Amino acid sequence: MIKAGRLRIAFVVGGFYTEASGIARAVASLSENLIALGHEVSLFVPSYLRKPVATHLLAPQVKLYSAPGCWFFRLGLAPKLKEVMRQQLPGHDVVHTHSLWMLPTHYATQIASSHNIPIVASIQGFLDPWALNHHVWKKRMISRLFQKRDMQNASVIHALTEQEITYIRSYCNPHSVAVIPNGVPDQVLQNTGSRDRFFEAYPDLRQYRLMVFISRLHYKKGLDILIDAWREVTSGVPQWKLVIAGPDDGYERALRQAIETNGCKDSVIMLPAQYDQAKYDLLAAAECFVLPSRSEGLPMALLEAMAVGKPVVYTTGCYLPEAAEHGAGYEVDCSTASLAQALRQIMHSEPRRLIEMGQRGQALVREKYLWSRIAGQFEEVYRWLVSGKPAPVPSTIRMFPPN
């Protein structure tokens, strides 16, 4: 019998210090919506030197447990947080870890296992082949030390897409996998932003049509491919500008050099990171959103652009084929030629057609990718686990026999 009543849910994250992190935004939105359903949510996370916890992202009802940690090659060494979790986690019904390759989630898995607390492990795109081979030596070592064992000890592994199941099964032997996507806050559908406010801030752009990239400036985001493709398509269409907005994650210098080398300095505009209302004002001014990532989980920037009615151009590494299938944009492989072709199609489309594409994307988000709906799917999985996995199995769960 499925347990009713309030659940005490513990989220554990290796880092929670910037809203540029998709994981941080997912955790913040999911926790807020679970609280709205009547549950208690606690967040356990280290605080690092010069990387304090981004408490402004959290609903005030979230119980935050934090302790100083050391970044230490991105492992998140945090023995003081481990002690806090050893005291506090036994008071929770479910432990839900977010991200791989970090010690805080490993600590939580050990503690939860020792107290027979169900564990949900979200992989957040980290087992994608490109991601798995990035810093491969480190990940092989961590796999041997604890990560593969932690995955096998999880009650349920959370995948963002059906495709991730393949990667999970290649990495370990899961008991069960829950396929639940990322989403956007429901209020985004009503937050259309203001074109006029954006152009008041950047009046020199008012006369142009804007193609917009919003995300971290990191090599995996495919910005080198985007600049190469942009160089190919801008000839003869001087009315278009490419706007790139995001915080530097180690790639800004190389990006600026690529823009200069490719002769795109006059047609590519780099803005600082745009958050909150400024982000939606930029999207309101845009005619299309582009994300040429090599590797993602399920990017919320892409979903947000669709939610506010923008057509999208994105790569297969974003794992959202539904957008193209619904006529909301173009999905291409991660190559200059494919991306350039899709950009041309957008740039030579009638404005009315772009509006219709955006409307189809907005309808898809409303149907499947709102956090209020997604929180209900997680709630069903949590209750199923706490009740001992009775029949019927939640529709999001895929079961696998042991090897």
C-alpha cells in the first residue's frame, strides 16, 4: 500500500553556488514544487571558499544544511558536512542525490544505505558519452573508488530521457530507472519579458534581428561550432546579429579569439550573464534561440526559450528530439555544416512561421515540461519507494532484471 501523508525528502548536491548551474536550478524548482505539494525538503550541500551557497535560489521553506568544504579537483571534499548528514539524514524518508563524481553524494549514499533509506540518484547527463570521456582518467578512478558502487546501491536511478537509460545500463546494472525530465517553472509561461526594456538597455541592437545563445561559456556548449556556422551564414543577411550571453566557465577567452579570427566581430555581440527578468527581456527581443551543445542532460535554457514561445535550433546532444518532431525548431548533429543549414532556414523564414514554431514549442512545454507536473511524478516515485515498491509500478519507472 502506498504511504500517504507528508514525506521528508533530503536533497544532496555537490555544489550549489550559481544559478548558471542547471542542477542548482532544477533542485531549487523541484524543492519548491514538492513543498507546494505538502512535503518537507532539506538540502545538504558544502559551502566552498569564494563559492558560497546560492541561498537566493531556494524557497524559504527549504531546510538548508551546509558546512565548509574544499573544492579539491571538483571532488567536493566535505568531512564536516558528512558529520551533519550522519546526524540528520536518518530523519528523512528519501535521500535524493544530484550529480556524480563528487564526495557529498557518496557520503549521502553510504549513510542512507546503512539506515535502509531509499535512495534516488539523478545522473543529470553525466553519463553521456562525451561527458563520460571528458577528464576520463578522473572518472575512471572515481568509478572504481565509489561511483559505480553508489549507482548500484541506489533504489532508483533517475534519467532525464529514455536515451539516458542506455548510458546507465552501459555503466552499471540498475535495478530500476525513473525517466522524468527537467522542466521550467509554471510562471515562465506568463513571463514574456519586454522587448522594449531590452532595447532600452541595448539601443544599438534595436534595428537588428537577433539570434540568441544563453548558457555558460564552456567548450561543451559548442560555441566554436556556432561561430564557424555563423561565419558561413551571415553573408548577405546584415540584418541579423548573434547575441551570446552567459557567465564564463573557462571558455570566454577562446571564444573571443574565435570571433576575432573568423571575422565575426561586427555580427556577434557578447553580453554579460542575463538572469531573472533580464534573461526574459533578452528572449523577448530574440527571434530564435540556439544551443549547439556537445553534451547535456536536458537543458533548461532550451526549455525556457520554448516556454516563452521562441523557435529553437539545437543539437542532438541536447536530447530533446520532441521539439523538432513537434515543429518547434530544428535538431541537428553537432557539426558546422548542419548547424549552418538550420540557421539559414531560420534566417530566411517568414516572421509568421517563426511565431508558429514558437507557439508549438510553448504548447509542448505546457503539456510535458512544467515543474508542477514533474514534482508530482517524483512524489509518486518517492511514495512507491517508501512503501516498499508495491504494485502498481509508477509509469515513469523502467524495471530491469539482474544480470
